Amino acid sequence: MPELATRPDVASGFERRCLAALTSPMRVTDVAPDLYEVASESGNTYTVDVREQVCSCPQSTYRDIRCKHLVRVALVTADSTRPLTPLTLPAR
């Protein structure tokens, strides 16, 4: 696996979200099968649906990208069946 760039000026958007997922204070709570709540340092709580690969945050909702919350849940749950790729999510 290639090393993530640590300088914001050379890191891709997906790399920045991966870094944020690894370093930002977040609490992940399992609320139902494939459904998680992620409390972020901003005080906001977002719902992540692992099966549908969607999050209720603005990044996922309006930009249709894999946000740091989706990445964090994948890391916390070690869901190796869903690779972390910089692809956009399928149309809903």
C-alpha cells in the first residue's frame, strides 16, 4: 500500500480524509447491524450505513464522497470486505 502524503498540498482529497479518520477524535457507536453513529470533535453526530456506504454528514450527502466518518467506521470495524478507495459513491 502506498504511503499517505502528510503534506496537505500534495495529499489527495481521499488521503486527507484518511488522515483525518486516523487522527481526529471520534467516537463510533454500533446502533444496529451495519449502522453506526459517529460523534466527531465538532460536537456533531453522524449516522454511517456500512452496507449502503453512506454517511449523514454534508461531505457524503452533498459531495457524494467517502467521508472521514465512513473511513473511520471501516477502520474501527475492520471491514475488509469493503475496500477504501477514492472512488465516488454510486448514485442514490
